[in-house]
Amino acid sequence: MHFTPPTALTSTLGRRGLLAWVARFGLAAASLGLSGGFARRASAQAPRYDGRLIDAHTHLEWDEFTDFDALVRIHDAAGVDGAWLFGYPWSLATDASAAHPARVVPFLAEGYLNTLHPDSSYLNPEGLEELLAGGFVRGLGEIILRHSPFRLGPEGGGASSPPVNVPADEPRLLEAYRVAGRHGAPVNVHQEWFFSEELERALDAAPDTTFVWAHAGHGPAGLVGQLLERHPNLHADLSARTPWIGPGTVLLRPDGQLDPAWQAVLERFPERFLIGLDLFAPAHYRVEYVRMLAEYYRRLLGLLPGELAEQLAYGNAERLAPFRGVEA
């Protein structure tokens, strides 16, 4: 769902262990916040992508924000053409899709702390089968697996949450992944990069399922590229890697140019990445904030070749989970 702060990384692995990962996968120490001065803005002079844009990672939750008509209006004002909507409960996303079939693809999500709750839909494969077969939902997630504690800055209203420690290969979740795969439904998972071996075991256990790695695990380009190479059923979204959420994991260098390692991975796997805005806190559902995020990603996409930018901006999302119907 959100940013993994550097303190969470160091408390999990220890500073020495973290630096070993940095050396192995080519992640700049500054981008983890281990040394200061990393710029938090895209260059105003950078070229801009002006085409269609799909938000492939946004939330609608009963205890945060539920007005899907307002969300569509906000997206309109920010130049966003549609969304993969993670509904908690799932009926929020289903209702949004019924009202806006050309703008919303409904996903089933559970609460941040409820992945393994006894009443979790993820633990009810028969119920998932019914919902997916009936077209009520067309994807699962964001499934919160390994997630560090976090506190948002002013743009997020100071929202905070405790850690979640569910392995991606938790046996009780494997059947949910497989059910989704049988229905061609993508599964969006939040699994932080330093637990990537668990994610790989889950990918192997459900080889017919399309997984979307939320935020590319907030991990370095080298690691992400290795997993994409080994697992053809893995995709990644680039949400929450902005100066406002995930500032230590942005893809842009301090001069506003795209990090060369990331550019190489994006160009090598053009059909495997998606863009998402990760709206989830009440303070996020404002035109000014969403417009700021959309502009940031348009500047990032403007640094890529045109066809690649279009694939990331909307093509891959529409291929994996196309919209249905025509907006009234």
C-alpha cells in the first residue's frame, strides 16, 4: 500500500545486512535515505507524456473513503482515465464498476490487518470462486503481506499503521492465488523486497496466476529485474515511489532524469510494468494531490520512448484487466 521507511529496513535486516543487499542489487545508498540530499521533485523541464493514463493501484475503503462518484470526478480533473479499484469491502468496487464500467475494474481487498483474519475472503476459495466466476470482482488485492510500519507526511494527513508480517507463500493463501489464476484475475500483492524469496515461492506455487508486485516491492532495479527474468507470471506497479509516498525509492535522479538502472529494466520488460497512484488515506482524495501525482508520473513517462510510455501508462493495465462497457 505505501512507503517502506529506511528505519524499517534497517530494523529488519540490520544496517550491515541492508548494505549487503544494496551492494548485491545495485541500489544507491542515498535512495534509501542512508545519506541525505536526495531530491524530491521531477525536473520542470523534463518532457511530458500527454496520453491516456490508468491508475492501476487505488483504494476505496469503508473506513477511509467510499464515494466512488467523487473519485471518478477527481480522476477526471487530474486527467486520469480509469482505475483498478481495490475495494474493502469488495462490494464498494463492484458498485463503482457497475456505475462506471468504462472507468473501473473492481478488485477484492481486505483490511490492512485482515489478510489472515478468520473471516478474510482470501481464506475462502469457494467464495472467491463464486465472485470471480460471476464477474463481481476481476482481481484480488492489494493483499497486504510483508509491510513495514509507516507514518505519512502532511500530504497523507499523518496517517500511520503498524507492521504486517504475512509471508507471500503462506499456505492458506496459495489456493486464493490459484483461484484467481483460473479466472484470469490479476493478484496485487504488497511484499517488500527484502522478503523476495517468499514471493518467488508463491509465484512458483501458482504459475498460472498473474501477480502484480505492488510498488515493485520498493526494491532496487537489479532485484526487480532478476525476479521478472525468472518468473514470467510476475508484473509490477510503480505506485508509491514518489516524493510524497516512498521518497526513498523514487526512480528519478536528483537532476530529474530517470535512473539508468531503472530505465534499462523498464525497456527490457516493457509489458510487465504499470502505473498507480495509491490513494488510500482520506487526505489523498483531493484534486490537487491527485493532479500532483499524475503530473509526476507523466513527467517520468515522458523520459521513455513513446511506445514504452503508452504500455506503462495504460496498455499493460488494459491488457491484464480490461474495462467493460461504455460510460453513460
